[in-house]
Amino acid sequence: MTNLILLILCFIAGMLLRRSGRMPTNAPTTLNSFIIHLSLPALTLLYIHDLKLTGDVWLMAAMAWIYFGLAAGFFWLVGRWLALPRATVGTLMLTGGLGNTSFFGLPMIEAYYGHEGLVNGIVVDQLGSFLVLSTLGITVAGLYSSGRPTAAEIVRRIVLFPPFIALTVALLLIPLDYAPWFATLLKRLGDTLAPLALLSVGLQLRLGHIAEHRRNLALGLGFKLLLAPLVIFLLYVPLLGAHGQAIQVTLFEAAMPPMITAAIIASEHDLDPELATLMVAVGLILSFATLSGWWWLFQGV
């Protein structure tokens, strides 16, 4: 409960600071850079070090790939049915198919499942969401805009991403024991992720033009927050018989709101920037309620 209160307070503080004009306009960029280069790599080095490569790991990593495939197929069909512009379809695929499994997901996992759930969330994020974004996500953004990413560009983006570098190093260091001071250092740096991430999200919140995009917004968030998590739940639990905390966290990550980075990529490729921003902002607000419901449902898994 304390962690959840902290997240809500940081989120509200971000919104209030934005409205007051006391923070520079580039503050979210600076905070996100700190998180990407220090907070998230520190958590990755700390918790992946104790990772046991069991069958659950592959189910956890596979979730994001399955999820994005569902989103691509769903929004392609909806786009044809409603004759949506290509830019809108591409935006819905990106923001509806990629969850905020790190900046928002990891703090929420810590709030609902405690520190022990973070390693599972990092696996879902690093082996799932991040790699999907860097490969399929970048490809979709290119296909639905005028550009075409080359294979070399995709590989370069993957290998130079700081959390991916940390993931590689952490896997290599699994046979070695960390010195106590090093583990403490990583934990202190990792602890900054939750407050800074929610502060950054609050600073970036923009709610304009909801009425103009209400149909597409409802389609995107209805899929992202309700339909797709239900499909993943039915696939993993009744069909595959998966259970345990690792699977609970995986399902919880599947219910996360749209990924901020996916919206940024949609905007950079000039797909539908207003819709992308609304998907993130409105999805984040609604997810405080929907995640509580999904958490309650997943307790029996």
C-alpha cells in the first residue's frame, strides 16, 4: 500500500509541476534518460543475476510477442473494416500492442507483488516488450510511414540500448557472486525508478483533443486494457495450465497501459501523434482501476 501511495503521489506531483511551470520543458526527457541509463540497468543487473532459466521464463518472454501479433492482426482488420487512415492503424498497432512494462509496469509490480516480483517483470520487459519494440515495433512504424528501417538499423538500436547491454552483462555474471557493496549500490540506484518514472509520466500528461479521437481511443484502450489481457489469460491459464507468481506477474504486465516509448516512436514517424499521446495519457489514468481488477482476478492463478 505504501508503494502504491508513493506512485500516486509522484504521478500527481508531476501533473501539478507541469501546470505550475516550475519544471523545464525538457524535464521528462532528462528523467527518462536517467531511468534508461541508470535506474533500469541497475535493476536488471541486480535481479537478472538471480534468474533461473526455467520453462516459465520462456512463457514470460513470449507474452509480449504473442500480444503484439494479436494487436497487429486486430487493428489491421479493424482498419480495413472502418477504413481508417494508415497512420492511425500504425499508431493503434504500436500503442495497443506494446505495454508500459518498465516505466509504469515495474513500479506497479513492486506495489502489488513486492520486490520479489520485479525480476519477473524485468524478464517480461527485456526479453519481451523491449525486443518487440526494437524489432516488430520499429518495422511497423516504418511500414505505416514513408520510411523503411534496415536490418542493420534494427540491430544497432537493440545492441546499443543501455538496459539491453545490462541484460547481457547480467546473464554473463550469473555464475559470479556480487560483492555486498555492489549489490547495495545497484539496489539504491534501482529504487529511483518508481518515483522518477511516475513523476515523468505526470509531467508528460496531455489530455487535449479527446472528443476528436474518442472512437479510435475507445478501440485502442478497449483492446489494450480489457480484450487482449483476457485473451492472454485464457491462453496461459485454462489452455496451457500455467500458474505461480511468475505467471501472475506476466499476466499483470499484459494488462499495462500503452508504452510511452511506442507513442514516441509513432510520433517520430509522423503516424498519429495526438492519438498516440492520448492512448498513453488516458490509458495510464484508467489503468489504476483496471489493474486492480486484473490483480484480483490473477490471485487464484
